[in-house]
Amino acid sequence: MAEESTSKHFIEQIIDKDLEEGKYEKIVTRFPPEPNGYLHIGHAKSILLNYGLSVEYGGDFHLRFDDTNPTKEKEEFVKSIVADVEWLGAEFKGGVLFASDYFDKMYEIAEKLIMKGKAYVDDLNADEIREYRGTLTEPGKNSPWRDRSVEENLQLFRDMKAGKFEDGAKVLRAKIDMASPNINMRDPIIYRIARMTHHNTGDKWCIYPMYDFAHPIEDAIEGITHSICTLEFEDHRPLYDWVVTEAEFPHPPKQIEFAKLYLTNVVTGKRYIKKLVEDGIVDSWEDPRLVTIAALRRRGFTPESLKTFMKLVGISKAQGSVDYAMLEYCIREDLKPKVPRVMAVLDPVKLIIDNYPEGVTEEIEVENNNDLPGAGTRKVTFSRELYIEREDFMEEAPKKYFRMFPGNEVRLKGAYFAKCTGCDKDENGNIIAVHCTYDPETKGGDCATRKVKGTIHWVNAADAVNAEVRLYENIIDEEKGKLNEDGSLNLNPNSLVIMKDAKLEASLANAKKEEKFQFIRMGYFCVDMKDSTPDHLVFNRTVGLKSSYKPQ
Ligand code: ATP
Ligand code: MG
């Protein structure tokens, strides 16, 4: 495993300085998802960062839903997000929090701004507001309604709340500076009229606060000290500071931005993931080819592997894409010393040992995991008929092929040396069985007098367990470009291959959902949590055994 860096990242340095200067007594961080989709690996980074800081500094971590935009929000997403955060092991203080719990307080602050002369009701429509806003190179213009009196503004805002106006007829805007070089500061809208039923507040409100106004208030109410977000909010920071200052919070939180996590060869970004789900290209938000947290879990990733991954990636302000292979490396390293190594044949063909007595079954002792001291051994059955991988036999072998071909001797993993004698075919020329003879003197797979170059795995045919095994590749092949010419995603047609007739060693008969194994030579696998049943086991390949990533 790569050395963990001991130097502190820039956010820790900011917190250290704030603590030194006595700015805050206790560090409080939060994760503020919008419940409009499942969380993905980028969110995992944010959760682990925020939660990790709260642990490191002995503070608190909050989970708060940013549910200020009711049209896009769904109860299903709230549930999945809570489950994901819990699965990652991020303990949140004070239960699940909702921005909508603070709607009253936000309204109160809006009135306060009006009374301070810092907010006004505007009658311009959306197009006019856009026109008046100016551009990056040209300043904006003041709205003709900008100089309404405090009394008039207050009355109009109350009327907005009381439902006296149509949706979109008026807005409440912060009165800042229409000439500001930062467009976010050109009198941003802070309340809009929209008759939407909210999952939490029902029809109580027909006006809703805008994100840039609501978010800093949510943070401040909860006593968040460091409000960590991604770089796209950097330009919004002056507005964040304006809101908490004008609202006169005694210990205003501080916004800090870091770079989003992107991975190669997969789809990050809620918008794209949502489209794959809606277009039916994947089976759900939990399809193991996705990098939603739920999908990663289903694929067989562990919270530990994600934590290690985030440590390797680090925290920075520089945008970039991380190689998916690095994530694979982390799960491999995590599972290697943890999970049992078993035998499973994914694409089976019969192997008949012609000189092995019929009707005899012997038990062979094999190691559970030679990288885990004390993992012990188990017994697997062995008899005259086994299954081996179809690709472990060739009638005519090229050079450097050391597996089964007529005349060649291989080791049947943990059992015996076996010499291939030929194969049977059906009328179409398909191979239906491979034949061999074994050497009873080589029990355990060792022989003092001669060596073999190939070792293959096998499963006893008589008591093999049937299973469906799903093999995955990255959903996008980035070498060919992430997008097609028409802007659609360039999908890899082989991202899912289903092996319907896999044969597993008998010890797997009772494998439980989410249980993880190494299938010797084939990779790491876990029992699918959605589709697997005791009568029809389904396994997902989490990752193969070979790595293209090497830690520095
Ligand atoms: P997406 O970009 O996928 O649509 P989002 O930013 O709209 O995601 P939110 O629910 O609004 O999703 O974000 C919750 C938190 O997660 C925010 O603080 C956001 O900055 C952070 N976050 C979102 N995507 C990433 C990412 N790729 N890497 C790190 N943090 C992220
Ligand atoms: Mg968002």
C-alpha cells in the first residue's frame, strides 16, 4: 500500500490556523446533498472529507438535505442518501436535518434584510432580469423597482408569501451592486414565487428561498464552522459572506472550496447517471457499472477501500481526472487479506479423469487464504468428473500456453498432476468434455521428481453449485473519447457479460448477499444484493486480479 502522506492538506491548514486564532471552539462540518438523485463517488469524497475532519478535530458532522427545490426532489433519494452515508460510516449528529426545517428562519431573515434596506421586491420578469443583469464585460442596470420604500417592500413580500401574486410575477432580490464585476453580486434573487408541494412542508409555502441565500443560512443556524464545497461555488463565496454578515450571525461559517473528483472511464455527475437510468441503459441507479455509492457497494466495494482511495487521491484545488484503475487497486488491496479464496469455474467444460476410480469421492484440504495467517483450511471434494474453464483447454496450443492440451501435464490446484489425453466433441465440433489421466503419487499438487508449468482451478461436478456470474467492464472506453459526435456518451458494448452457467465449489451453496470471495485466478466477486436468491445465486465481479495501476 502506498505511504500515507503525513503533511496536512490546505483545508486542515486553514482549520489549524482558525483554531490557533481562537475563531471557533469546536469544528462543525456538514454534507449537504440535494435529494435529486443517488450519491456517487464524488459525493463519497465530500462525505469522507467532512466527516473525517470532524473526527480529526473532535467536532461534529451534520447530514443536511438541501431541499429548497421541491420539483426535483424525491423521498426515494432521501432514503438512499441516508443509507449511503451510514454505509460509509459517517456518523452524523442530530439526526437527519433538512434545509426546509429552517424556512421560517429564512423568511424572518429576508424581512430583516428588507428592513435594513438590503432587499427589495422586483416586478421585472425573468427575461428582463436577465437583460438588466449585464454580461461578464458589461455592468448591469438597476431595476426600476430597486428603490421601493422599506414599507412597500415589506408589504409586497408579505403579499408574496400570502399567495396574492402569480408564480413568477415578483421576486425578492438582495440589494448589493448591479455594477459588481462578480455577476453573482448583481442583486441576486433570494426568493421566488412557486406553487410547489414540498415533501416536508407540504403546501405551507408558495415562496421558496434560492440556494445562494438559503445555504449560508442553513450553515449558520447549525453552527457549521467550515462549509466545504466544490470549486464551482468559488465565485459565490462573496455572496455567501454577504448573507451571513447581513443576517448578523455572531459566528459566521467560512466557505472553502476544493476540486471535484472525476474518474476516467466511468460516468460521474448526477445528470449523466440519471440519463443512463432513464434511458434504460443500466438497470437502476444501483447498476454495478455505475459509480453511485449504492452501485459500488453492490459491485462489492467496501467503505474501507473508498477511504483508502480518497487518501491516495488527496484534497486539492486542482481539477483533474483520476484513473479508475486506482480505485480497483484499492479494493484489491483491501480484499486480498480478508476474503476466502475459493474455486469457481465461470465458463465450464467437463474434465474426465479416465484412470480415477468411478464412484469414489475424496476430500482435499485447501488453504482458505494464504495471505491471511490463521485463515485455516477447508475441504473440497474431488472425483472422476470435474469442471474446468473452457479456456484452460486447447486442442492445438500456441507457444507459452501451459494449460491443458493433449500430451501436456498440469496441476489441478491443490489436488493432483493431470495429463491431458484429448477431448470429446459433439456433431458440430464443439468440445463437450476434456480427458486426462492423473498421477496418484502427486496428491496435494506436489511432485518431487518433475515440475509442471500450469496450474488450473476446478470444481467437482457432482456437487458443484450453479450460479450466474456477471462480469463488468468500464461503461465508457475513454480511449475512443468520452462522447460521440452527437454529444451522447460513447458506451462500451461489453460493459456487462453474463455467465449463466457458472459452477462453484460446494462451500458456496449458502453464500449470503454481499458476501465476498476471491475466485482463484478469476478475480474478486460478491453475491449480488438485489438479484441473488438461495435458488439462483448471482455473483458480481468486483475487480479482476491483475492491476494496471502501481502506487508511487
Ligand atoms: P453533480 O455534480 O453530480 O450533479 P451536485 O454537486 O449537484 O452533484 P449535490 O447534492 O448538490 O450534488 O452535492 C452535495 C455535495 O457534494 C456538495 O457539497 C458538492 O460540492 C459535493 N460534490 C458533488 N460532486 C462532487 C465531486 N465530484 N467531488 C467532490 N464533491 C462533490
Ligand atoms: Mg447540485
